[in-house]
Amino acid sequence: MTTVADPRTEPDARPAGHRPAAPRRRRPWSTSKIAVNTALVLAAAYTLFPAAWMLLAAAKTGAGLMAGVFSLQDLDLSGNLSRLVHQDHGIYLRWCLNSLLYAGGGAVLCALVSVAAGYAFDKYAFRGKEKLFALVLVGVLVPTSATAIPLYLLASKVHLVNTVWAVLIPSVVNPFLVYLGRVFSAGYVPDEVLEAARIDGAGELRIFFSIALPMLRSGFTTMTLFQFSAIWNGFFLALMMLSNLKLYPVTLGIYIWSMQAATDPYMKPLAICGAVIAVVPVVLLFLCLQRYWRSGLTAGAVK
């Protein structure tokens, strides 16, 4: 005869102290979550709406802009691009090349100078180092617009006004990047490696270029991107220094076209289309080098 064990009297095989897991309950949708998500949606709409407006306006004709940007009529993107390239004998392409020269050359030189200065502030001991670094930090607090007139007076003294050097030379110095250079040097370059190189007989310049600079690659890339974006989007310095149309950067050239659009509706689509094209190099550069600058932003975060 088979007996069936009573589960109420059967000893529990589970270990002592074990409690059955309570079923998970979905948390009720609270008012705070609704407020947070509403704020995020509004922030996204605030960010994306101007971009969508620019993309649609870049494909519209002058009559289409007058009728309404978000209507899908009077689209002529290829015509706008063709007129943009051929306007004033291809001056827009000349402006883009000027911006590449100012932003590319100035960003690389500025990053190299800033890395070297930050490395020197971090690794070397010399008289008045902290006072000099404090002076550099004071330079961070000075807005660039306040230094435009002194820079113009200095450039006029050495006859550099209305030349490429009037925009390129001031772009090589950035006090904030010097501060970042010291932070990157402290986070990426161990003192023990430098001491081992000195014991092996390496000179200071060789140590910097062969050992320290490769270690600071991500920091160098981050500073290059910051300065490239600042110079590419810069406007006031070029406005002060340049009067030759062929030396204008793309931002100043688009500004001139937008001023002409107030009296000539034909220029408005060109100005908008040119502004959209001018954003592309900065976006591509950030996307291509994101693995370097993302790692560079975390320098010194964890010790």
C-alpha cells in the first residue's frame, strides 16, 4: 500500500532562514517620473527643433522660406548647393579652407603648447611656479571679447592686421587648456617612468616627445577638439582683424551673407545652407575621435 506524505508534516528541505522570494511588484508611475520625463522631452524638443528647422530651410528656395519652412513645397536642395558653390566665384569654398587653416593649425599648435606648458608645471620645480600658474588661472577668467581690442592694437603695431597671422597666432594660446594640460600630465604620466628615462641618459626633450607625449595622446586629442571647435565657431576676432573678403572664415562669411539677405531674399537660402554645411566638419571630427576625447575627459577622476 502506497502512502502519500502530507506536505504539512514533511520536513522542509530548504536551508534554515530561507524565505521565499516575494513577487516583484511594478512600482506605480509617480508624479516625479512624469515631471522628469516631461522635462526631458521638452529639452529634446528644444534642442532638436532648431536643427530640424535648419535642415528643412537649407533645402528650401527663397519663395519656400517665405511660405513656411515646414511645408514640403519649393524644395531645391541640389540647386541651393550648386548656387552655394558658385556664388561669388566659389568664395564659400575659400572661406571653408580658411576656417580649416585657422582651426586646424591653431588647434594643433595650441594643444602642443598647452600640453608642454602643463607638463612643465606638473613635473618641474622652479621658482615662482605656483604664482605663475595662478596667473594662468586668472587668464581663464578673462573673456576673449575683452582681449580683442588689445590684440588688434598689438597686431597693428607689428603690421599683421588683415593677414592670416592675425587670426592664427592668438589662437595658439589658451589658458584653460594649459590648466587641462597640467591635469592630464598628473593623471597620465607617472614620475617613476620619467626618472627611469633620466637614469638611462635621455634628455628632457626626448623624454617629453618620446615618452610623455604618447602617454598624453588622449589629452592632446581632447584639447585639440576643444580648440578646433572654439576657433571654427569663432567670430569676433576675425571680425576685428580682417577686412579682406578672401581671408574670412566661414562664420564671418555667412554673417555677411545673412546681412545681405535682409535686402536680397536670394541670399537667405545660401546663408542657411552654408551654415548647415559649416557644422559638418566639427561633427565628423568629434565622431571620428570620440574614443580619445571620451577617455581624456576622465583623466584624474579615479586615483
